[in-house]
Amino acid sequence: MLRVQVLILLILCLTVIGAPSTRLRLHNGFGKVVGGEVASRGEFPYQVSFQEKILGFWVHFCGGAIIDPGFVVTAAHCVEGADFTSPHGLRVVAGEQDLHELEGEEQVLEINFIIEHPFYNPITYENDIALLRMKVPFVFNGYVDQVALPPPNHSFTGEMCRVSGWGSAIEGGTQSGLLLYTNLPVVSDTSCRASYTHDEIMDSMMCAGLEEGGVGSCRGDYGGPLVCGSWLAAVASWSYGCGRPSLPGVYTELSYFLDWIHSHLENH
């Protein structure tokens, strides 16, 4: 009986945390989209939930974005420890709005293989990007669709962009299971380096957030999209806390990785 109680407690803890302990990082906080509003169904058709099967339960732990009928882009730190060539126990769910409800528009896809950037650094989070190749392609409709990659060398500094993901609206809060979103401006590299330290912010990273804080990404959103206009500008990578003043969220800037992304889209 005691073993059963311990097992139930463990499952509940994993559900609240939303990710296995191997994916916890010192940079990561505990909530998700801080200061977020609830998205309507189909509002973010490119958004996916990246999930792992733990003790028989599918658990959301990272986000991702559909960039091709057969590919999702996410953060490399989300796939650390995975079997890249045979990723059993991992899946993505598209067309999702409420993680706790089956609404009928969801597409649940298995992953064929994972492509992590060859120069990803798990200490500095440089090149924090990975591609997930689906076993079968997504079926695009009003609830599931791809988002456009950005033009080469495009600067999004000063633009108001939108980040989305699942979870609580405050740092340390419990996740709601509803897809949330918030708008936040992209700040310059100079400003971001002044908020952190110069060697933490690489040229291939970009930062977004308000000086006063209150909005931003957090653990569970990582790997998810930052969209500026109609373009996927970046994927969420790391932050100190969640939406804290003078500490914008840090994102992997996709314009730096277009050649790498296209080489894999064209070859598979």
C-alpha cells in the first residue's frame, strides 16, 4: 500500500513540474508564460506541445513550432539525453489548446528522429536549437499549420512579438494546462548584455522582455516560438527566473541558423 502511495505522489509531482529532472537547468524557472492571456483555439496553429511518457503518463515539458509538414523546431536542451535515432517515449501534439481536455482538433505525432545542432553547448546554451522529424507529416488545417522562417540577417530589435506556451501566469505558480500567450518587445543585444554579462549573450541569441518585468517565458515554454509579425524570429532558450525586472528572456535567433535548418529540410 505504501509503495502505491509513493508512486501516486511521484506521478503528481511529475505532472506539476511538467518535465523529468534530467531537463532541469539552473537558468530555468518554475512557471511558463508569465503574465500570459489564454489563447483561443486555433490562434497559434504552429505551436506544439513536446511530451515525454513517464510512468505511463504523457507529460508536457517543452514547446516547439511547426516549420514544415514534417519538421518541428525546438531547443536543443529539450532533447538532452534522448535517443536521437530512435526517440521512443517522446511525441508532439499539435492543434492543442487545453492539455487536460481532448478537444478533437489535436494531432498526435510520433518522432522519427532528432537532429541536435552539432555545436550546441549545454553550459552556455549557445546554438540551443534542434529539429524533430515526424514519422508522418502534419495535416494542415485551421488548427494546425506551419509558421514562416525569418528572412536572412533580419533584425527584430524594437519589434513587438508574441510568445506562447502552457502553464501558470506567475513565476512559481502551478500550471493551468491552457495555452497562454503574451506580447513583449525585442531588446537590443547591447541592452541585453548590460542586463546579464557580456559573455553570456552570444551573437546568435536575442532577448525580449519589458524593463519592468511581468511578462516572459519560463521553463516549459522553452523550445517554443517567439513570433514577430508572421515570422518565427526565435525559440525560447533560457532566463534567470520568469519575467523579472531588467532580466529579459533569452531566445535562439533563427536567422543565424537558416542554412543549417534548410539543409535538413531539403535532405529529408
